Amino acid sequence: MSGPAGNLLAPTRVVRWGPVSVRIAPRALTVGVSLFLLVLVAAAIHVANGGSALPLDAVVRALLGDDSNTRVHLAVTEFRAPRTVGAVVAGGCLAMAGAITQTVARNPLASPDILGVTAGASLGAVSVLVLAGGGAAGLSGFAGQVGLPVAAFAGGVLAGVLVYLLAWSGTLDSYRLVLVGLGLNGLAVSLTTWLLTLGDVTSAAQALTWMSGSLNGKDWPLVEPMGLLALVLLAGVLVLGQRLVLLTMDDDVAIGLGVRLGRLRLYALILATLLASTGVVVAGPLVFVALASPQIARLLTGSAVPPILLSGLVGMVFVLVADTVAANALAVSLPVGVATAVLGGPYLIFLILRNQRRLT
């Protein structure tokens, strides 16, 4: 990328092949290929260690279509593969949403939480679980298969729309966006807590389990549509991604270059909201994935802004490793959200201390 915005990116080289020329960043390309291979390895290990351990070579053969071992093939394709794909979708979507949010807010400590998206999705899901009265039906009834995913997605999107409407004042200012998002986030959290007091013990327990972030019991009817939606949103990331670096410039400079900041921030906000809502629907509000993954990708590539696609790959690895650890570290399987908190908490402390040292 040339021009003033190009200085914010990692060094690039132009590769020519006849009349075709492509600009690539060697370090980013190397990191991207390495992360992609790491996702494949982490996914295979995740499938092999979901519950009772399976031989890794048998798992790989089953994933490649070998059904000679019926037991392994059924366990992998029908029970473990949906959970693994769910981890990939949730981790990738949340991490890319975090990268976009941090770029728009110009703050490495930002995440979709400041847009109220995560809290809005939680409010929607808890509303269904409590008001529908999970009871005996629980997560396997209407609330689990239809109502909960729809309510969670609608809650996240509605929260993003409200933040936009309340933050808009002729243009979409990043500072005002953060303040409005934090206020709406606090309101949604308070309403969620109030709803938990209204439900019975069973409904409240189910709601708290979902809010902790979990991949248990994920099946193809949920994972497949969310995966397809994630692919559609990925196309939006590819279209919008290169332009988001312009949001890191001073507003006057960007406007002088002909950038319509309000419209660009709006498109970025819509994309981040949809990505975060998709990730929350699949795995619940996983903490630290959207916060830590973009900064890890930025440090790996040496870029001044979080690379969106590479952030998604880091998020996939993060959630796959966290869920593998959560399922096997103790005698009792833990929700993946607990593992992401344990793994991401120290990184958050490191990031805060690092920023403080820069300011002093």
C-alpha cells in the first residue's frame, strides 16, 4: 500500500509475474502461513482429545473421509468435529471483531464489549432461557435449538444499532462511540443480572453456564449456518480491511485525503457487530479472545495496527487450545470461557503495564 497510510503497515515487496504485480508483506505472509498450519494442528489435537482420547492418526484419517473404523469416524464427524468447527468460527469471528474495534477506537484495550455487543447478546440469550423457563426442556428444547441462537444474535445486533444511533451526531466520533458503548454495556449487564433473579434455579443455572462461554453440545444445525454467515462476513473483511488503516490517521489528514470517516466507521461498526454476534452465538461471550488476539497478531507481524485476517487465525488457535485445556486439564471438564480467562488475564495485565511504561 502506498501513500501516507502505507507507513502504518509492515514493509512490503512487489512480486511481478508477467503483466501481473502483487504487493505482499513477507513477514505477514510467513506469519499467516505459520498460523494457518498451527490452526490445522490445533484442530486435529482438539478433535483427538475431546472426551476420551483417540489416536491422532485415526482422527486425521477420519477427517480425510476414511470410514473404515466406524466408531472413530462417527465420534469424529458427528460429535467432535462440530465442536471443533464451532471453536474455529467463534475464535475467528471474535478476534476479527476485536481487531476492527481496536482500529476504529484507536485503542489496544478496546473490544466488542465497548460496543455493548457481547452484553446485548448475553441479554438476549438469558431472556429466552429465563422467560421461556428452561425447565425440563432446557438447552435441548426450543430455547436451545432455535430461540437462544436467534435471541443472542438479535441482542448483539440490536446493541450495535443502539450504540450507533446514540453515538451519531452528524458523524461517528470514536470517543463518543466508546462512551456510549460502555454505558449501554453497563445497562445490558444490569438487565441480565435482574433477569437472572426472576428465573428458577434451573433456568438461572443454564443461563450462567451459557454466559461463562461453552462449546459443549455444539452440533451441525447450529454450527453450519453460523459458519456460512462467518464466510459471508469474511468477504466483507476482505473488501473493507485495507481501508480500515485510514481510521488510524488524524481526522483532518484523512478527510484531506478524501476519506469519508463517518461512513467508513459505520461500515466497520456494522461488520464488527455482526462478527461479534456470530461468535457469541456459537460459544457464548468468551472473554479476552477479542482483546488479546489482535494485539498478538500485531506483535507477530510488526504492524502498527492489528491485521484483521491474522487476528482471526490467532483467535482460532486461542480458542482451540483453550478448549482442549479446559476439557483435559482437570478431572471435570470446564467451560472454554474459564480457560480463555485464565490464559488471557495475564496477557491483559502485561498489555496494561506495557502501555503504562510507554507513557512514563
